Amino acid sequence: MKVQIDEVDRKILSYLIKNARIPFLEIARECGISGAAIHQRVKKLEDAGIIDGSRFIVKPKALGYEVCAYVGISLDHAHQYKSVVEKIDAISEIVECHFTTGNFTFLVKVLCRDNQHLMDILINTLQNVPGVSKTETFISLDQTVDREIKL
């Protein structure tokens, strides 16, 4: 079931996207409605699955993760999907995994300290996962766009 959102909901979402820690009363003032109404609307957005929690954004480079790479993964057989996902999930350096169309079964995002660390993850971990037939790695040289969805 698709939930309809109005302009006030969009305004609330835009404030929360910019700063998840913004006080609801500040949003209420900006929207011209009560704090209780903001709470109700945010709850409605959470219940509808439009908002899925909030989190702090940690900058990987600040923690020493200098290399970001994307790895396309091909499988020997499609039925190995679930077991491969379980193994991928256990590799802490993999921060995203997408089941994709095209040349790869999965596209994963990997954060590593340096190229040696990346090479170790590829050779000694990822390429040893039963069912993985091939990988292709793309190293990100710079992230030029980083934004949330535009409402």
C-alpha cells in the first residue's frame, strides 16, 4: 500500500534529511503546526516505512579507511545466492551489497585501509567464498556527489 504524503510531510522530511537531530519543535515552527502534529506525522511516516530510523554519518577516511572500491561478483550458479549473501554479510569491510541485473549477480561496496588491505579482502576472503566464480573491482578515486533523495 502506497501512502500519500503532502507538502507538510515533504517539508518535515527535508528538515530531517538535513539534520536528524533537529528538535521537532523547531520543525513545527517552520511548518506552522504544533509539536504534537509533527510527532504524529513522523510516526505516520515511520509506520509507512518512509522513515527507517536515523543514524550518525561516520566518515570512513577519518577512521583510516582510505580506499573505497566497488566489486562486481558473479556466481557459479544462481541457487547459491543465499549462501553467498550470508558469507558476504560476514565480511565487515563490505558495507553495501546489491543484487543486480547485468553482468554481475552482486555489486558490493568495500571500505579498506589501503590497497594492500583491499587486495587481501579480494584474494583471501571474497574470492574464496564458495559459489563466487568471478569478481571485478572498481576503485573509487573520488566521491563527487553525496546527497540524500530530493523531495
